[in-house]
Amino acid sequence: MRARTWAPGGVGGLETADFGIAGFFATIAEARAAEPEVLDDIDELRATSRSFLIAASQHPEIGRLVNQEGLTRNERLDHLVANAFEPGSQVLIALIARLVERGEIRPTTARELFFLGQAGAAPFNLPSLSAAFDDIDGPLDPMAHIDRMADVILRGISRSGRSRSAEE
């Protein structure tokens, strides 16, 4: 019997996608474990954003998969949402709610934070387009980009407009 594969526009292959997504979430957990253990909520949001971007840099195929499957509502997209996005976002949603309640960040939806993260991950998902900027900006330094994008995300949603990066 031939194994099913995840093919854009095809049928099935959910096992392959699940395997890739499990690796993506494992990388998020590894990156988060490398951060300080006890953080206040705003620093936790920054560490979570950094961890997501680190995973995106190491698993660009997942970003491409999400971008492809996000074009059309279908069984595969529903599976991604039910088995990856919803369970993976519950802790983040609670964190955002606490920060909004205390007035530390502007009201921010999970959708907004997800797409801000996707924007930060774009150079990893679109490497040729990113490389087209090398003559303007120089080659991409992935970790510097990740740190700057985590700061941009926090500054964008922060009530004070500041993050707590190592640069400050």
C-alpha cells in the first residue's frame, strides 16, 4: 500500500503534515527552553515570539505549507486549525488577555499576532525574494532578524511602544 502524502490541492496526507508540524512545535519548545525560565508576561510574549520565529527559520516548509493551504478552506486547512493552531494558541491567548487586561498591550487578536509572526517569518519562507534584498541590506542574519522582528511585534502592540530587548 502506498503512503499518502500531503500535496497542495490533493487529498489526504494528514500524517505527513502532522509530522512536520510536530517538529515545528518541538523546535518552538526547544527555543523557549533556551530562554530564561521565569519571565514576566511581556518578556514571555517576546520569548514566545522569538521561539516561533526561530522555529520558522528552521522549518520554512511549514510556513510554505500554511501559506498554500491557507488559500482555500478545505479538509487540510480545517485539520491544521483544529490540530495545530487552536491547541497551540491557547496559552498565547491567555497571555494576551492578561496583558490587555493590565493595559500593557493594545487589544490584540490571535489572528493579528499570528500574521505579525508570519510577516517576520517571510524571509525564511521566501528565501529567493529575501535574497533579492541582499544588495540593499546585505545578507540576512537570521538571529538578528528574529530579534528585531520580536521587538517590532512587541513595540507594535505595546501601550508604551517599547519592548524589553537586549538593546534597551
